[in-house]
Amino acid sequence: MKNSQHLKAYVQMHPDNKMAWYLLGKEYYKNGQHGKANYCFNQAGEVYEAFEHSKVPAEMLREYEEGLLQASRQRERGQHRLRYISLALMLLILLMVPSAVAPGIGVTEDQEVFQDTPVSEVKNLPDPKDSAQEPVIEVEKVRYTAQENVAAASQGKVMAKMLMRKEPFQAAALGLGREGKWLLWKEKLPLNFTLQKNGKGRMVYQSYDPKTCACEPPEQGQLAKDAAEWQGDQEELATLWSAIRAYQDDKGKLPNTLADLTGSFPENWIGGTTTVMKREFSPLKAVATNKMALGTEDTTEPPSSTKYGVRGIPTALSVSGSVANDVPFFDQPLRVVVDKQNHRLAVVSGSIILRNYAVGLGGDKTPEGNFVITDKVVNPNGRDDGDFGSRGLQLSDSNYAIHGTNEPESVGKDESLGCIRMGREDVEELFALIPKGTEVVISKGVLPEKQIVPAKRFSSTAKHDQTNPHKVYHWLN
């Protein structure tokens, strides 16, 4: 019954949320209060029809209901805090002005949303469908997100975030494959499902998995094309978001402009810029500023018990190339994980692997532990065809680095003196993808063997000088 009370409080504040009415009706029906349940179902209108006759997994409804309950509990806690503050202020006024007459302090109890209603009376209630027709608001762009393939609980979290939106929308969820504890971000992720809500509050759920919908899914067409563009944009935003955070950690402040991240060495936080980065720098900086002001840095998901900091999957919704006043999809900064056992180097965000490259190592000569990228150098020691190849990324204050090699056949083997060797195309993409200040963790047996390397590599335009002619690097190649 406690859930019913919180849901009642929620519909009091949001009487137009038909999904909330539907869930409240389910709670009453479960408790045997069929009169109240029918009233709620009547208020739910199209939502009742859509969900009672669809194959939407029950886990999705539970996730959405939990979201509403959490919102109601937060509101209740906020009201209690407000009452305590008001009481404290009144007492303070009384102490400062002794002659004043103390006003009475009363707290009204929450009223019932409705009284017990016989089923016969419910039948005579006006049907929401008979009300004046609301204009249907067309949705201009589809909002995208990604979640684990065929995971009802994960879909529920994504759907809950979608349904909490009041305005009309059209959203699509892409599917991530799983390998052990990791989710895999690959080119052209498959479309899992779409959800659309129009101006009348009507919602349409469409699965693109034949096993889920027991149907022949429609053609993806433009959805698939836009999804691929969204994926590319999210990688660029991940690089920019990570650079902003790394700059803040190092300088104690946020960068004023994008130029602060693209100075000549050693202020080359990012390898280059893109159109998306230029357009979204200011919105992302605003998001970072708000997170600082609210004290919500790194608290979007609780860290797991593993030492690699794998976190839950994000659920940010955005149109292609826009953060829409929210954190980007990859809300956790990019990190590098190196697996000495499998000779792999991965770029990860939370629990998602964006890239998984083959690398050359030095066996026991390659140290394990945590490092940070302190230098990003183009053509180390003035050459692009020397021992260190065309790119070098210094690991903290050490003689080790991630760099290219003039011995490409050594990649995948233990032939270095301790450094991490990469093929030219791989190390140049890594250089462009991760910013200075990126955390690097070297361990054993933590990454899948399957390589994740796109056909179209991540690239950016660099106009700043990223060479370092004033230093000769003596990395243990």
C-alpha cells in the first residue's frame, strides 16, 4: 500500500501523466481495490489500451514505476526539509522579537486523490477520449540512446527515462553486445526498439527484435542512418567531455574556450577539433558548471566493487550531435585499460568498450598499475618512422609510454623493453581519441580478445603544434 500512497502523491502533482495513472491502477488492482483501479485505468486512456495489449516486458513497467516512486519520495523528503527550515526560521524570529505573537504552525495531511468508488459509478465517468481533440505535435528529430541487447531490465531503465518526459518525443534505443562484464560499442549498432509519444499523450512502442515483438519489424531506413551519425557524434562528445574534466582536474577550473584545450605542446589536451566539438563546447561546459554547483561530480552511478571502476550503463537521450542540456551518452570520462595477458589496449567509458586494439608489450618488463597520460607528442624525437613511430603518449613520470613502432610485426608479442607498442593507424586514432590526463590501468586478464576497431577511424583537425623538439625521449622501447 505504501507504493500506492507515493503514486497517488505523484498523480496529484502530475495529473496529466497517464502512465502514472495506469501504474496506480495496477497497484490498486493488485490490492483488490477494483473500483479505484478502474477509475485509474479510465484516466490512463490510451496508455491502458497500449500496455494491456502489448508485449512490453514487465521489467520495463517496474523500472518506470520505481522512477515515479523515487520522484515522489524525493518530493516528500524535500517537503520535510522545508518544514524544518520554516520552523527554525520562525523560532529564530521569535527569539529576535520576543514581543511578537507566535503564529500557529499547522501541517495539513495529504488529501486522497479520490474516495472509494463503486465499479458501477466508474462506468459512468467521462471517457478521456471524448474530450476535445488536442493537436498532434510533430516530433522533428529522433532521440537516441543505447543499452544492452535483449535485456528487459536495461530496456526498462531506458524506457523509464523516455516516459518521464512530458513533451512529445520519438526515441530509439540501440543494442550493445556483451562480453563478460563489458558492453561492446561497435559500428552500426542494431536498433532495439523505438518509443513515440504524440501531443495527445498516446505512446507507441515498436520492437525491432523479432523474438520480442513476434512480428516482422518494419524497415529501419532513415533511423539506421541517423543512428550511425549519432554514434559518431557521441564519440566526439566523449573526447571533448573527457578533456574538459581532465583540464578541470589539473587546473582547478574549467576551460574558458575550446582554444584552452588545443594549445601547442604541452597544452594540447585534445589532438584536434571537429564541427561537433566546436558547436557543443559551450553546452558541455554549462553542464560541467552545473554539476560543480550541485556537487554531483561523478555521482551519476555508484561505482562497482571492481578496482576498474566499471559503472552502470548510461541512459542519456539526445539527438544527433547535441547534448540537449544533459550529459553526453558517455557520461564517464574515457580511460585506457591494458591487458598484458591478451595483448590488448581498450578505450572505455564506464562499462562500455569503445575500442579494443592489439598491442605489443614487454612481458614482465611492462609494469602493472595506474598511470596518467602526461605528454601527448607528435613525431617523438622529431621522426615519424623511428623507434617510437608517429605518436607517443607518456605514462606519468616514468620511462614508459604508449607509442608507435617501426617493428609492426612485434604487435601482439612480448618484444619491447616495457613500453606499449601499437600499429600506426591504431596509435594515431588513440592519440586523437583520448585527451591528456586520461587514466591508464595496466593489468592481466581483464579484456576480451575480440578486437573492436572501426573501418572509419576517429579523426579530428589539428592546427596546433604538438611536437616537442626541446626534449629527447628515452622511453624503454
